[in-house]
Amino acid sequence: MNRLILCGLLVAAFFISCSEPPVFQSDVPVPEGVWDRSFKPAFSFDVTDTVGKHDVFIDVRHTGEYPFSDLFLFVDLTGPGGRTARDTVECLLADPSGQWYGKGLGFIFADRYQAKVLYKLGNRFPAGGRYSITLEQAMRTDKLEGVLDIGVSVERSKK
């Protein structure tokens, strides 16, 4: 009987600890870790839920040698009808003292960090269909060193 209760508790803990998978998540490597202004990665995903709210994140993986505390991006969101909205997004990667906000990637890659930056909170997609997000670096340099990967995540909003 005790084993049955213990197994039941373990199964319940497993399901409680598992978070819902993202609706969409993809990232691409930045060629040679140098984000040239001409490199504009695009991410496409399908939306079927137009009632529920979604949180959209920009995922940045960078080295400890990244020369700035933030990353400015031009973000183009294109909907199923071809309508496009452009935003300028500041991704804060470090605090004023220079400590990186993102998670370190272990002791083997101690100088690499991953940040998940909120782009849209509680967003409702107005129509079902294919959406595309294009990212363009908007820093004051044509070649931005230290960015390893860039990506997009779409999750069901918890609020």
C-alpha cells in the first residue's frame, strides 16, 4: 500500500513539474559568431489559437566577450494576410555592473550565456495562419561580435 501511494505521488510530482511545451521555438547559429547587418534570420510558425494569449520571446546566446550590455533589434512580425508590424526591441543582457542576466551554460562553456528576452506579453494573434518574425541587429556596428545564436519562442501565456 505504501509503495502504491509513493508511486502515485511520484507520478503526480512528475506531471506537476513538467511545464507545457512551447507553441514554437527555433534558433539559428550566427555565422562565425559575428552578426553581420545583412544577416536577417526569419522564423515562421502556424497559429491556430486566436483566443488564447501568447508570450513571445527573443532568445539570445552570446559569449562573455560580447562588447555591450544590450542588443537592439528591429523585429518584423508578418501575419497571414501579409500585414507587417516593425518594432525596435532592446534586449538587456547585463546589469549596470556588467553581470550577465542570462544563464551560464555550464563549466565547460563558462563564458557563454543564454538570455530569454520578453518581446510580447499576453499577445493575441488576430487571425489563424502562418506568421513570420524576422530579426535584424540594430546596433551601431555593421559586424556585431559575440552573438552565437538567435531565436524566437512562442509560449501560451500563464496570465
